Amino acid sequence: MTLAELKAAIKTLNIPCAYGYFDGEQPPKYIVYRETLRNVIHANGRVIYSEPWITLDLVSKHRDVIAEQAIMRLLTENQIAFDDPEYDFDEEQGIHVATYIFQIEEE
């Protein structure tokens, strides 16, 4: 799956989304995804090369388990291996973020 195909698949979830960073004081209440580089490190600690990975954040007011399950189903059905999601919660603002990190084909 390429980034363009991922973008089209995310649209089928009916969750508003944006590609790239969100500008503004309050986090969005939707999906934000961006390409990040992860280093491949040799045993001696030196970086051999960097690989492009996708970081997808589902940001919602409190926790949206249905949307989280939809994202995991989309990734699983498209045979995209992903790490267990990381969760963060801002109690003051009531903002919940579920972060998925995975790799897809380059376009």
C-alpha cells in the first residue's frame, strides 16, 4: 500500500483527517498523519540509514474506541504491520491521542 492508497482508505472511515502537522492551540479532533524518518542503527550504535515511516495520531475528545478499532481494522485488512498503539491523555483539556506507527511502500 502506498501513501496515496492509505489516504484514500482513511477517507472511507468517515473520520476527518489532515496530512501533516496541525497548527493551532488546540489539538484537532480527527486523524493527523505524517511521514517521519526512523533510524536503522548498527550494533555499534551508528546510524546506518533512515527509513520513512508513517505516524498516525487519532485525536479525540476523550477516547473514541470505535474509531480506534476502525483504524486497526483498516491496517490489518491491508496487511500493514503496526506497533501496538501508544496512548496519551491530557486530563486538563480532555484530549485523548492514540498513536499508530507503521511503514508503507514508497510511491
